[in-house]
Amino acid sequence: MRLSRAVLTAAIVSLTAAGLPASAAASPAAPERSVTDVVPAPVSAKADPRGDFKLTPFTVIAADHGAGQVADYLRGLLRPATGYPLPVVPRAWGVPAISLKLGRDARIGTEGYELKVARDGVTLKANTADGLFEGVQSLRQLLPSAIDAKRVQHRTWTVAGGTILDYPRFAERGAMLDVARHFFKPDQVKRYIDQIAQYKVNTLHLHLADDQGWRIEIKSWPKLATVGGLTAVDNDPGGYYTQAQYRDIVAYAASRHITVIPEIDMPGHTNAAQSTYAELNCDGKAVPVRTDTEVGYSSLCISSPITYKFVEDVVRELAALTPGPYLHIGGDEAHSTPPADYLAFEKKVQPIVAKYGKKVTGWHEIAKSDPPASAVPQYWDFGGDNPSVAAAAARGSKILMSPANYAYLDMKYDASTPLGQDWAALIEVRDGYDWDPASLVTGVGEHQIAGVEAPLWTETLRTSADIEYMAFPRLPGIAEIGWSPKSTHNWDAYRARLAKQSPRWAAQGINFYRSPQVDWQ
């Protein structure tokens, strides 16, 4: 949209008449945070206290062609608290601006960016819209925490001066949300998407089916959702996403530059499907509904042709709904499936995924089946030796690291934590931060790693406040492990930066755990 100076002046006059300041105060407040306080830690950051930029009603957002979506997103972040018009324009015309520029910089790749904050303007450069979006996440941390308020705040808006050059260590930084054990409505999923996007997380793994509930409409097997979706752990209310709702979640995630990876766990973790459709059982009899939290007892009938019709129908419909490249086929804890049957199942199912244009990802047990090099086994164990995973990496597969004893966000912080479990570990904030993906599994090095993911299982979680309490403050630490250079990894420095995030979470209404390991602000 091209705005004239007259139109912009009229907007400012209107703001002044409404009682909002037409310019910043003469003596700007010191910034709450510096460019060196950003989470995840940038590749390089240099503060310039003389380069602080004041956001005012005159400020515009100047966006290159191709940067409009990110510019609109940034405007949506800044307007509620400032009340400023912040029009998106093709160029600044001599007024103070936040400029979003697309170019070619071999240093920063597809998600990196360069951010410069000076007294006369802010310039954010990247090679792609993804890079601009990640740069915006750093930029918003340089503003006062009150920028996240939903109502107009009468104050000076100072952006901390300095420069940042940044790009990710690993391509995938993920979060997983289990909506099968307890169901979370679309708006709750979107809320979590917004929260994880702040820390440069770029994938959302949705665990859509398990023993306790089936959460996605499959039109060729309609009772999966309408019957199998009725239940949840402890007989709590269930629910499911219609295909339209799922598409909307996927689109919303895409607007936050996050790719959704849907999971249908199989051949185990399938009781909700087998209690709904009797023909999925070898004896043709429906199994009882289960709402407890035991694992490993269920298995599809590996020898039955109907099993593969079921799998193909589900994969076909889910692939059509999902623009991202991966479908997650689970594969963990299939204790009731004999090893030979497990391998036979994987050999039949993985080509079905490829048939519908998707790549396979699954829990690391799939590595036993010699999957194609394009497959991504997701490692969830405690580290050390795993010959199957190491062999998959040697064949060319990238390994996604989600060690349960470090990265599982549903583990209790300590023995007194009211939510969560403790079968893998008690994971305080430092425990979740002090590990390195490149030294976790024998034979799997830096260049064989796809990235990291923080799973959040929901056996004990029922509300968005529960999700937030378990994810924050640990999720930003996992995100930093995935994004930041290994050389920046230092607990004492991180805990100081993390402490400065708490006013932002308070402004956003995030129900976070105030770990005694951090001196919260």
C-alpha cells in the first residue's frame, strides 16, 4: 500500500487528538534489554547505546516486494500497545522507518538475517521471508516488554541500538504437542504456535492419534474422529479437528513460518482406532476403550490386508491436508508387535508415505527397518550407543534429537512439581539446557543431525496454562540449543538472558515456572 505524507500526517493528527503522544519523550528511557540479551543467542551481536531508535507515530514499516507478509505481522505485533498507525509502505520517504529488505547474503542462508538498529532507523536484511521473520523475533525482544500488552500504553518506545548477524546451527528447531492424550482446541494450538515462534522454532509436530483418542477427521473412516475422538486420559472430554480446522491450524502455523508435521502413531499406540473399527483387529472384534496411560499393549494386525487399506487411506487424506514435506508414522513402543512383524509393517508403510509425495519421519525405532536416506528418525532415548540410529545416520539419514531426559517438556522440574511425569528424569531449567546434540548418540555427529525437538506429552495436562507451565522456561533453552552456535553455549550467560524474558511472558499472560535457578526480573 502506498501512502502519501498527507495521509500519514492525518493519521498522526488523529492520534494526537485521541490523547496519544505525537513524538517520544525528550529523554528516552534506557532499553530493558540489549542486542546481547537476545534468546536464542545470535551468532554475533554488538550493542550501540548511542544507536537507540525511538518508535513514534511517524514511524513506518518499509517493506521490499516479498516482505509484505512479515511486515504485516510486525505491524500487528506493534500496534496494540503503541496505538501508532505504522503503515506498511514500499519505501520510507525520509520518515523514521523499520525497513525490511530482501537480498543475497551468502553468510546467512535461508533463515539468517542481519539487524541494524540506529538512531535514524532500523534495517532488517535477509535472503528470504523466513529470515526476515526470524529477525523480527529478535527485534521485538529489543523493545520494552510492554510492547506485548493488548491495550495502548502511554510511554516511550525505545529499541536497543546495535547490530546482530545471525543464522541457525540446525535446520529444524521443533516443538511437539500431544493432542491425543488430552485434546486442545484450535485456538489453544494457535496460542502455542505464537509462543514457540518467538524463539525461532520452525516446526510443530502434532501427535494426532494414540490409544486414548483419535483427533483428525478421516473422511474414508469417519468414526475414527466421531467415535474414536470422544475419549481422553482419565475419561476427560475428547474432541477432534475437522479437516477444515486442521487446514486452518496449518495455515496459521505457516503465517508464523512454522511447518506442521502430523503424526499418526503405528503399529502400536492404536487402541482408539482398534476400539472404533473391529476389522483392524486380527480376530475382528473391537477392543475395549482405554483411557489409562499404559503403553505398549496395542498393535494393528500386521498380516491383514485391511490394515494397509486403513493406513493408505489415512496417509492419503493427511498428505492432501499437509503442505509440509513430512508425515510422522510413529513406530515407538510397539511392544505387542513381534520384531519380524514390525519390520514387515514398516517395509509396507514407508512406501505408502512416499506414494503420496511425503517423506517419512518417525520415532527412532524406525531406524531398525533400514529406511531410505530421506527418512528422519527422531531419537527419544537417553543417549549413548544406538547402533540402528548410528547406521541410519551413516546411510545418510539426518537424526532429530529429542532425548527424553533433557528435552521432554512433560517431565517434572523437581519432585514437588504438580504436573508432569518423572519416568525419564527430573528436568530443571539447567538440565534442559546443558546438553549437546552432537555428542548425545555414539556415531551421530554435527552434520548428521536434522535438529532438535521439544516434545510435550499431555497425560497430566488439560489447559493452556498447564502447557505454558511445563514449556516455559525450558522451551527457549531447547530452541537455543537448536539455533545458536555451540560456542555461545554457557549456562551462566544464558540464565542471565533468560531472566530478562520474564517481563515479556508476564505481559503476554504466559503461566511460566519461576525456577529457583534463575534470578527472574
